[in-house]
Amino acid sequence: MSLPQTQNANSNDISTVIATLASRQAQREKTQPLSGPKRAAVMMLALGEQYGGKIWQQLDDDEVRELSLAMSTLGTIEADVVEDLMLEFVSRMSASGALMGNFDATERLLQQYLPSERVSGIMDEIRGPAGRNMWEKLSNVQEEVLANYLKNEYPQTIAVVLSKLKPEHAARVLAILPEDMALDVIGRMLRMEAVQKEVIERVEQTLRTEFMSNLSQTRRRDAHEVMAEIFNNFDRQTETRFITSLEEENREAAERIKALMFTFDDLIKLDSASAQTLLRNVDKDKLGVALKSANEEVRNFFFGNMSSRAAKMLQDDMAAMGPVRLRDVDEAQALLVNLAKDLAAKGEIMLSKNRADDELVY
């Protein structure tokens, strides 16, 4: 009688094991229909706040929304399912060791170790003009540079490119193109129908490989602009000495540098509102020193933007100063120029090398 009981017990045990295995297999099969976002949602829920926080920070807004939606519709996920997904994730990572590098990930990494200004400079060089896509990047390219490149392209290609740019930027590029070519492009843009996606992608790829990559490698500040900023920081004697010597060796370069420099005398080109803003921010003692060696036109400009009483007080203070060292005058004038540049950078005043560019026409 004992033998049949043993057989019955073994039979029950086997049935239990089979049922358990079948249940686990069914649970594993439930993981198969899970979409990519839902699988990611399970992973992020399992990681929790402590370990998942850094991953959330790497996601853009669209990815966060998609992942959040997937989380909200998961329902109950069994422990075995979570375990299988975690094991699958770890095994795939250890097998491939794959990493994905892109501009944003690179910039985030550099920001942890380098100053922001240096990171911006590095990313500008490798990324080219700023923009999330090719057409935003092109909108940040100077119109002269873009026009010179497009001159060598087919008019139909130019029409496609300009149709994707902002109207104000496209207008400036068209104005630079040779007239016959510009008229041809305008005609093609007027007749243009919906451009096939493949054509757009081909144009984007050409721009990326032939134009943007070369631009990012050759994009440097004009040497004359850099030198003008250096000359702006010379004292008057040093500036005069170098400019005079440069005029003898390379008059064209000297003239370009002088045209780019913003000097104390250029302050008379400020409009009245900007001049008065500058005067409200400057130390009146420094202004008096700066005007000691100024010509009559510059003095009259500053006095004219003050009240009669304030102008008279400043003139009296200047008369009472007596002789002032030229070095002190240069320092005071440089202080006013730098103050004007700071105010302009904040948008509080407007600087101009040529007042005619900013005149209003009625």
C-alpha cells in the first residue's frame, strides 16, 4: 500500500513543479508585448529616485513625457518581470559595452570640468553655428558667407535652401547674390511645390558635409577685430606709436583697425538718451579728468547733455584741477569707453561707429 502512496505523492510534486514553471513562463511571456517605453518605464521605477535621478537629467522634454506616460499606464508589474528586465539590461550592457555620444552629452560632460565660456568656445568649433537642426544653424551663418557658398550651387538648390530659412535671413542672402541668379531663384521659389523629403535630406547632407564642416574648421574672428580690441586697451602714447608705425608698413591694415576701434572721441556719436544714461553712471570727477585734454567738439557734446547748472559746476571743477598727467587722462577716458561698452552690453545704451546708420527717416 505504501508504494501507491509514494507514486501519488511524486505525481503531485511533479504537477506542482509543472504548474509553477508554466506560471513563470506565462509571466515571462507577458514581458514580450511590453513596448520599448514601457520596458524603460519599468527600469526607471525599479531604479527609483536615488539611482534614476541622473538618468532623468539626461532626458529631453519629449523623452520625459513619453516615459511618464508609459509609467502611468503600467499597472502592476510582477517581481519576476522586473528581475528579467534588469538581467536583460545588465547582460546587454556587459556584452556590448555600447555608449552613445552626441553634442549634448559631450557639452554636459565638459560643463562639469571646464569654465562655461571655454565649453561654449569648444562646442562652437565642433558644432558650427548654433542651432538644433541644419536650418537653424544656417540662420546663424552670416549672409555674406552663405551667399558666397550658394553662388556655386544650382538655382533650384538655392531656392530649396532659401525656402527653409527665416524670411529676413533669406532676404539678406538674396540681396547679395548676382541679380540674374537672384531673379532666377525668386522665380523658382514662386513655382516651387512641396519638396520631397528625400530631396531635403540630400540637401541637408550636402550642406552638412561640404559647408558646415568646413565652416566650423575655418570659423575664426577677423584678425583686425581682435587687434582693434587690443589697441582700444593701449594708452594714448602706445596706441599712437603703433598706429603710426603700422601706417608706414601697411596703411590698409592700419585704416581697418582704426575703423573698428571704439575710442573716447566716438562717444559723441551717442544719441541724447544714451549720452544722458552714460552721464548718470559715471563718476563726475573722472569725467572732468577725461575732458581735460578733449577737443572742443567732445566737451560741447558732454556739456550739452547736462543741465546748465551741472555743466557750469563741471567746468569750474576742471578749472580748479590745474595740470593733470596725461596718463590719468588716458585712464579716465578708457574708463568712460569701457563703461559705455558695459552699458551697451546690458542694452541700456546703443553704441554706433556711424551715426548715419542709426538715423531715422520720416
